[in-house]
Amino acid sequence: MIKRTSKSIRDFYDVFTTGLSVKEIERLVNVEAKGSYEFYLRNVKPEAQQKNSVKRFLVFCWNMFLAFLLKLTPARRLFYAIAVFCLLYAWLYADLGYAVLGFVIVNFLLALEVADRMITKDELDLAREIQLSLLPGKLSSPEGYDLAAHSEVAKNVGGDYYDLIALADGSSLVVIGDVSGKGISAALYTVKVQTALQLIAKDSSDPKELLVRLNRHLYGQLKKNYFLTIAVVQLYPDGRFRYCRAGHTPAIFFESAEPRWTRLQPGGAALGLAPSGVQTEVMPDFAGANGANGDHHYEAMVDIHEGSMREGDVLFLYTDGVIEGVNSGQQEFGEQRVGEIVSRNANVSAGGIKTIMMRELSAFRAEAELRDDTTFFVIKRVGEPSTE
């Protein structure tokens, strides 16, 4: 009897502790609880300031409770009210039957919410698989170059993307982009951007013209407060390259002959914004099919950097999630650290630089949560076609 009871207690304990770790508890308290608080706080209407701090706190708690309650469906809200009534009745009149009923209803609602969350997670996982399938699987390095890329999202899906496009004139176009925001909305826009750019690239091989035409296509189609930063590099077999950026982070260029790294930062405004750099509600000349004036304004804002890569040189493109990644002390990774990592490891392959950068980013972040999508693209001049 004692052994059977002891086993039952152990089994009961295992049910609630399987897979539990200190890290999981810290995530619940520091990340999930904080995220839930911020989510409900967005739906709390600001109230007039109360002079009494206790009353102010109680009003705030009541508003937070209402914000939570209104997120339930009407039917679940009704059952939740019944459960609360049952528990209160059981507490006031010491009625065990009502306590059990209230407990059952609360767990029934909890089971429904968990099921909803798991269904949503499965759908997000599928969306992530689809998004990954749109990225180049194995990069086919053009003659004279060695390429490698990496992308990691802060949520299941994200707004970063990269691509490698073969152009009609024999050159290759390396693309890296970042749609503002995170999650499903940003991911849907990346699909739109990638499709549009691949179509535009069939008619033009000029990086500057590509950005102008892509901006014309996107302006008016992106929702308010959404925009795209993007960098494109046109690579020629002889080592020449042409680099344009539209509001994107500067590229890091390591020259093996010096040896040193510099930042390449030609001018260019983010795509989907007005020529002035300020998004407006109506600007038909810029958004319309005959938006020649808009194209002219935007073209004047875009510069192009022309250079040449010699054997051993490295061009490193990245999104802001790389340099803005933080550790537990809220210290950012920073551009300087990225440049130094590229410089120290420029003698290895592009894939080697990618692996080292991933390791350095992970070690720096340690236990801290990834707060933004992180994507980078390594371009190394090898003088001969890559055999990797």
C-alpha cells in the first residue's frame, strides 16, 4: 500500500515537472509574463489619475482584468463568469460541489485555450517552412566567389530575407532585405518583395534601377508604418561589384591587401516611403503607373558604390538584428564587433565565416532572447569558382 501510494505521488510529481528547468521558469517570469503584460497593457484605456495610490492601483488592476476578459470569446466569457460564481459561492458557503464545478469549468476553458495555441503554433510552423522554402536552399556561388548566408527569426516567421539572382548579362545579384516589424505581417510582405524583385530583375540588371522600380511597385501597397530596407550587390566574374542600399545597414568590406575593414554606406531611402522620407497618405504621382516624377525624386536619393574585389576580400551584408542583438546586460553586439570578427577570420571560407559569426552571436546573447530577426550574407572573392 505504501509503495503504491509512493509511486502514485512520484507519477503525479513527474506529470508536473517533466521537461521543467530553471531556464524554462526564467523564461516564464522574464519573457512570457512580460510579453503578456505588455499585450494586455495595450488594451487598457488610460484613466484619470487618482490621488490615492491604492485606489489608482486597484483601478489599474480592474482595467487589466477587463482587458483580459474582453479577449475571450463571448461564450468562453460566459463560462468563465459561471466558474467565478461557482468558486465564490463555494468559498462563501463551504460547498464542495460548487468548488469542483468551478474547477472543472476553469480547466475546460484552459484546455480550449491551449488547443487554440497549439493549432496556431502548428500553422506558424508550416508558414515558417514555406518561408524557408522561398530562400535559396544551397547557394550556387558564381564564378570567382564563395557565398554563404544565414537567417534566424525572432518569432516563427519574420521580415528578413535574402536571395541570389542570376542576371541576363552574366552577373549575379545578391539581395538582403528587412521589412519593418516581425511576425506574419512582415513575412507576407517579404514574399511580395521577393517575387516582385525577381520579376523586375528579368528586365533590368542595373541595381539603382531595380530599387527605383521596386519602390514604385511597393509604394501605396504597404500599410502605414511598414517599409522595406534592402541592399543589393551586383557581382561580375572579374571581381567588379556595384552596391546600392535603400535605408539598409551599411555593408562591411574587408580588403585583404591592407588589411582592414571599412563600411560601405551609399545613400538611399527605405522603400515604400515618400521621396521626402516621410510616409504620406496620398501621393498619386509617386504611386501610380505613370509615376515618372516619383521615380525621378527617388532616383536622386539613391547612390551607387562601384568597387572591385581582389582574392581574399570579403563583403559582409547584414540586417540590423545582427548588430542590435543584446545580451543579458542589454549590451548590443555592435558593428565594431562584426567588423573585427570578419577581419580575424577572412582567411577561412565564406561558410567558415558564417559558422564563426553564428557562434559568436549565440555566445554573446547567451540566455537573452532573440529580439529581432537576424540575417547576414557573406561574399568572399576566391578568384576561382567555389568547389564547396
